[in-house]
Amino acid sequence: MTAVLFIAQRASAAVLAIAVTAHLATIIVAVRSGLSAAEVAARTHGNTALLILYSVFVLAVAVHAPIGLRNVLREWTAWRGRSLDVALGLFGVLLMVLGLRAALAVFLA
Amino acid sequence: MVAAMPIAHAQYLQVEVWRSAAAGHFQTFRVPRRENQTVLDVVTEIQREQDPTLAYRFACRVGMCGSCAMVVNGRPRWTCRTRVDVGLGTAAMLRLEPLRNFTVVKDLAVEMSAFFDKWRDAKGHFEPGPSPPRDFAVVPPASPQRQAADAGIECIGCGVCYAACDVVAWEPAYLGPAALNRAWTLVNDVRDAGSAARMEAVAAGAGCHLCHTHMSCTQFCPKGLAPTYAIAGLKRATVARALRRRP
């Protein structure tokens, strides 16, 4: 792992520490007074603050997870080199696209 | 049976010794128990009295040269300064193996060139620069940099930390605790002019950021050094350097 990846992993972890805490608080608030999808969606619909929170959350995950997975794969398998980096870069993009899509869907629901 | 007897009363030690190279086996020897006997004494007695083909390495016998490290009952140790009582722990016999994470040459002797190549790769040598001062440098002993260098300077290159490190086992390219500890002492050497290249080397893919802070190196270092803290220092320094480069 290079210094740049190390910084990216630590910085994204710091963001995640805040985002996960906010996420847990959001869950507690969003499920009060009714647990059905329609009831939850009614409370989260159009909430810009939630959209920003989850967008930041997703971006931090998209940075953090591939770096950690890269370390695990390098330590536990023989997979090395450019193919590994490209695969995990694509994995990060996939996490970002799926996550942002979900965050937007909750906002628009 | 000797192995089952209490240690204090046993007259003989049962010693299992690794023989041959990587695909070897353990051979059992019976060695007279002596007062203040070290593990190296046991190995030497086997080689001189029972099996002259046993290969092992030692030089100074007083904890200075770093030649005699082996795995004693599962733990890497300097055998010249490890008394049998300590090596045994609660076990009733000694099991001696070559150092982990090294290529075994024969029996208890390992090939150490990869280990020292990594000192070179980490730029673990003093670099005086193009115009070194003609006079002695005055380095106050109480200065933070001198104290940081002092903390790691007594390394004898025995390879115990390298054998104890799980990251080396997982990622053979990892520079390892000893080379990084050496690099950190030089980063803190105010006379040295080679830290730009050194920081580049230790911040690369196989450098200090691979360390998981398991602290096995620090636990097993026979000189009581703390390579983990040296590596943490390198992580801080390389991060600061990377951030300065990208304003």
C-alpha cells in the first residue's frame, strides 16, 4: 500500500465514523411511528440533508472498501499487479453507482 | 520417561531439532541438563557430541552478533541469551526450528540475504551527501531526533522481528520491521542527507503502510527495541510528506 492509498483509507474511515453514527441515528428516527416502507419513505422523501448524508456515506465507502479489499486479497491470495488494481477500481465504481442510485431513490420515493 | 519429569529434577533434556531444508523433519536428541545452560549450549552439545552434521549458525555467544536466532518452542529467540529454563516455559522438552519467513539452507541455518537486501531497498545506509561537514557534527543527546534515533539504534540484525512478523509471511515483498526500523533511525539522523530517497522507498507499495501494528516484532525483539513505533513514525512522516506534495 502506498502513502496515498493509506491516506485515502484513513481519511475515508474518519468520514465513515461520522456517517455511520448519523446513519444509525437516522434509522432510529425514520422507523418511529410505523415500520412499513410507505411510512418510512414518507418521512425520508425529499429530505436534502439525508441525500447529502448518504451521498457522502456512499462516496466514503466507495473509497474505503476497495482499498481494504485490495490489502486482504494481496495478503491472502497470489493476485497482484494491474489486473487487481483495475478490478478493485471497478468495484469501487460499482459501489458508488449502486449506493448513489439507492440514496437518490430514497430521496425521490 | 525424561520428557515427563519435572524440569527441576530432569537430568536430560529431550530436544527435537529440525533437520534438512524446507521439506524436513524433526530429529530427537537427548542432552544432559546443565546449570545455566543456554539453548545455544544445547545445540552446540548436540553438534559436537552427537551429530556433527547438524548445521546451525553462531559467532559471538554474548548477544552482539545476531547470528544464532532460531525458533524455540514456537517463539523466535536469540539462543545464546536464552536459558533453557526460559525457552522451555511450561513445556518439558525443547523444539528447535529455523527462523520463520527465511529460506532454510539446512537444519537450523537460514539464508539471510533477502532480509538484508531489504535494508538496502529501504535505503538503510548513512548518506553523507555531496559536501559532508569536515568536523564532527554536534548532536545534543536530549534532542527529539537523537532520542528517536537512539530508540532503534541497537538493532543487531538477528532477524527475530522478521521471523515474528505475520505481514512478512503474507506479503513476502514487505520490507519488514528491521529494515524499516533502520530507515527510521536514519530519518532522525540530522547528519544524513538521503532521506528524500529513503522516504520514497519506505512509502512505496511494499513499505511501512503494510504494517498491521500486530506488534509481534516489538514483543520478540531480544534487544527490547520497538520497531512498531519506528514504523508508526515512518507512517506519520510519509503521510506528512505526501500531503505537502499535494497542497
